[in-house]
Amino acid sequence: SQVSDVKSQQTTPTISSHYWAIVMASHVTESNARAFVHQLHKSGLTDARVYEGSESIKVLYGYFSSQKEAYEKMKFINKTTEFKEAWVIEIGK
């Protein structure tokens, strides 16, 4: 029925092909990236994931609809966790 469809769509945000994300690591091997994502998940950063870009494998965090939103979250992550080397990237522009 349509009601259950609507519910499932609300819990899974639509991922636009154009968004901003926080780069937690770049130019890493796939195994290092996976290990780092596991560490991030344990730290509560459950939106972290391995991203295989054209130039390198990166560890990205989040899907943000604006650069401003991504920077605000990055500031929070830099302040509240030991991960200080993050920067913001635009994906799919």
C-alpha cells in the first residue's frame, strides 16, 4: 500500500547526485579506507563511507545540500572528535 511506501521514503533521504560532503581522508588504500570508516562509525560518525572517486579513494562523511551546511558540520566534528584533518568537497557538480 502507498502508506508504507511513503514511510520508507522518509527514512531514506533521497541522495542527490550533486551534494557536498566532508572529506575525512583522501588518497588511501581501500583497506585503510574501510578500517578508517569502521573507526569513524565507532566514534558515532555513522554517515562515513568509502567513496571511490576518479582520482582517489576517499573517506567521506554526510550528504549536505549546501556548502554552508557541510562547513558547519565539519566545524562541529573538528571540535568534538579527534578528527581534525577534514575538508569540504563538492560532488557531482
